[in-house]
Amino acid sequence: MVGGVPFLDSSAANTISRIARKARKRGVAVFVTGSSHTVRRALLTHGVRPPFARYRETIARAIADIESDRKKFPVGTDSLSQQPAVKPSVESDPARTGPTPE
């Protein structure tokens, strides 16, 4: 996502924190790779830490972890909570208007 960043200000760290929390709510894993000590410290200070984000040295290591998670938790399970994935039904969606499909 972002490469070669020597430091982050609090606005950037807060934005990444919000993104990581929203991703977690949606069952999406966030990896931060190749971060410097300074960047990692700023992110950790602003709440970008497990379970909201995982830190890896390289993108290759993050991909290996994702592939490992896929083997442990096949499609149809939520690898973050290790529970069967539950998809909301159309009928329970309060944003939906109009008749429900038959």
C-alpha cells in the first residue's frame, strides 16, 4: 500500500487505524509490511495492532501467512474469528427497500 515511508503523522496513523478496524469488522485481514521502527511505533500508538493488523517484514511473508490461513480456514469460514462465515440475508438488510426477491 505505502512504501518507503520514513515516518507517519498522527492523521495518517489514525486513518490507517480506522481502515484496519473497518476491515476487521468485514472479515478482512490487514497486513503492514516492511515498516520502519518509527512507522510501526506510530501505528501501534494509534491502535494498529493485532487483531486489527498484523506486521510482517516482507510482502512475501504476508502472502505466505494468508495462504496458510486459507488452508487452515477454507472458504466458508471466517479466518479472523475462526467461525463459519455468516452472510446477512436480504430480508434482514435495513438499507434495502422494495419487495424482497422471490
